Amino acid sequence: MTNPALVARLGRVLILVINPGGSSTKVAVFRETRPVFSENIEHPAAHLAKYKMVLDQYRMRKEAILDALKRNKVDPGSIEAIVTRGGPLMSVPGGVYRITVRVVADIRQGRVQTVHPSLLGPLVAHELAEEIGIAAYFVDPESTDELWEMARVTGLKGITRVALSHALSCRTVATAAAARLGKPYSRCNFVTAHLGSGFTIAAHVQGRQVDATNANDEGPFSPQRAGSIPLSGIIHLCFSGRYSERDVLDLVQRRGGVYSYFGTDDIRKLEELKAKRNAQAALLYDALVYQIAKWIGAYTVVCRGRLDGIVLTGGLVKSKRFLSELKKWIGPLSKHLFVFSDEEEMPAMAARLLAALRGRDRVKLYEKEVAFRR
């Protein structure tokens, strides 16, 4: 599926990297793996509120990307490949995928596991690639599914755990941690924690994400999500007559967690309140750190005593207070701690695509992998 002419001139290839998030769009251009520019375009909440549905933001996001190219004097016609996040598509193994008409159709027609702004990435990348006359790709979508079969089992027949995680982020930092150890990722065992607006705690065993919390359903509560909550409580809520199904999902996935207590999903404000001796804020902050530590501890079991490291990433790890308090909980495990900012995904996507185009990795077809899974 690679283009021989493109491979022949890879020494000067320009790669456009797109990473849409809940309130921002990260845009970068790399010449091979060297950055030409990188921007994080913020989308204010008031501006996003104008769009009834997430996919309605498509045109706005595309124009923001084109504006970034113009500001940085990059001619779209000089771009030779585009790579992006994949989003919560149907379940597939991790890897580099060509964005095809089937991918676009599945997103447009709602054949996805949930709606998230990352789904805008393949839509914008595909249209830009068509206009330029090049190919577009996505890497390690949120629907990456490499779970052990026993990890899918729940305590109720008919309900199965679904693989939805910050897979790209987790694999990126796990690979970076392996490099620091001087070992291949495929020979390491890590527990990773992506700690952004949503959280993912995952176990990576010998190059495979064999178990991970589904940020919408389980794990520690986060700035916006409720995490694992008592079943009887949520059942009573559902049958209280006060909420529709959509209301409940919105409550636990977008207005849960820290937001449900303080009306903000900004952990920095919670830290400020704790510093001012606000008792409720202090309790909530302590509970947040405690739950993250508890789930990290649980996932170390998956590594069967052969743990190479605990790897942290996301906005929360920028807080020295958080890291200090987390280390107190995880104790001896902190000697295996690796901390990365949330800036690794962009160069990682460019590097993963370049490796695939050079034949060091296989470019996969989404439709074939989905068909195989079924």
C-alpha cells in the first residue's frame, strides 16, 4: 500500500500531523522526524457550544488547520503524507492504518463505539489528502483492542468489557520509557497512566496493551468522568425518573468527576482551593490521587511480578504537588517511575508513519481488520 515514489524521496518528505482533542486541535509538520512547526490551537468552550454535534465542528477544525499551515508558511501542496488520531472506531489491533472511504463512511454513519472529537481527525485528514492528491493515515485509535480474553469477562453474562482507551498516548510513552531503559518495547512490561480530561490506566506486556480501563466506564474518577461508581447507586439514578438515558451518559462521561463537585474540570483550581484550606477540595483532591494510585497498583498485578516501569503522561503530571502525593501512595513502585509530558504524540505519529512507509512496519487496512475481528 505504500507509494514507491514517496518512499524513494523519504529524505525530504513533509508529514502533516493532526491531533483533535476536546477543546483544542494540535497541528504539526515534520520533515521526516524533524519538526518544522507545532501549534496547539485552543477552541474556547463558548465557541464549541455553537455546534450541536461534535461532527458539526468538522469545517471549523479543517479551517483552523489550514490557517496554521498558512501562518507557518507551509504550502498544503508540499505535504506528502498526513497522519492523525483514529478515534473510537470499531475494534481493531493497534498499528498504522490507511484512511479509506470505509473509515469515513463509518464515522459519518455512526458506526463507531462512541462520539469523540478525535473522530474529526480521519475526516479532515481524508479530505485534505484527497485535495492534495496524497494518502492519509491514522495510528493506534482509541478503539485499539489487544486485550487478553480473560480481561473482557465481567461479573454479568451478556456484558463484556470493551477496549476504549488513550491507546496512542499510552503506547507512545511506553515505547519512550523502553528506549530510556535501552530495551525494545516488545520486551518490556509497563503500567501506563494517561491523566488528561479522561484517564486510562493500562498494562503493556511484551509489546501489547493487554488490559486497560475504559475511560467512559471504569477506573479512577477524572476531571470530567465518574469512573467506577457503585452499581446500585447508578441503577437508582437511572430509574429515578429525573434523567433520560442520554442524560445519564452525559452525567457520568462529561459532567462527572471533579466537574460534578465543583463545576470545573480544571485540576489547577482544585489545587488552589486545597492550598487555601478548603476542606471539600482537599478531600476530593486526596481521593483523586488515592484512586489513581489504587488503579495503578491493581494493574501492576497484570505484569506478574516483572514490572519494568510505571509510566505517567497527560496534563495532570505537570503538577509537582500531584507527583509528590502520588509517590507517597505507590511507595517502592516509584523507583520505576517515568514521567512524560503530553507532547510526545505528535512526533510519535510522524515517526510511526515514516517507519511504515519505509517498510519497517505494516500499513493495515481498517476494513480487513474489522472483518477479521467479527
